Amino acid sequence: MKRTTYVVALCVALAGCALPASNVTSGSDRPTLRLSGAPQGSELILDGQSIGPADRYDGSKEVLAVEEGVHLVEVRQGTTAILTKRIFAASGESVNVDVSAGTTP
């Protein structure tokens, strides 16, 4: 009986313990990507992943938050790539890509 009481008391004591909580923030805003001049019906592909309609991220409707670093931006109209560009997005920066300028290596 004593053993059961000790086990129950130990379980109650351990259940009351909480693990420490931490939160890490960099203090900087994530970079954003804005596409100007993207034709209606074109698709944004970022680092090989389809994001959605390219004209959606024109800066007035919305911008796309991206991770800091190098990214490959592609805009496609059907199966044709109308823009392929490698960009570097720094912390808190808003990168504007002019789609009407055409494909750049």
C-alpha cells in the first residue's frame, strides 16, 4: 500500500513539472518577392515548386514571403518559360522582378 502511495505521489509530482519553453527570433523581417509585369494566366515557379498565378504577386494584391538566400524564379505561360532568373533575397528586403524584361540566364 505504501509503495502504491509513493508511486502515485511521484507521478503527481512529475506531472506538475513543465519543460522550459523558448522562442528564437532573428529580429528581421522575411524577404519578399514582387513580380511586376506578369501576364494574366502565367504561373510562378520558385525553386522548382509551383506557387500559383504570377500576376497575383504584383505588390498591390500581395507579395510572396520567401526565405533568405538564393532562389530560382521562373514565370511560365503554359509550357513556355517567359522568365528565368536567379535572385538573392536578403533579410527584410523586397525583391522586385520585372517579368516584362524577359528571360535572363
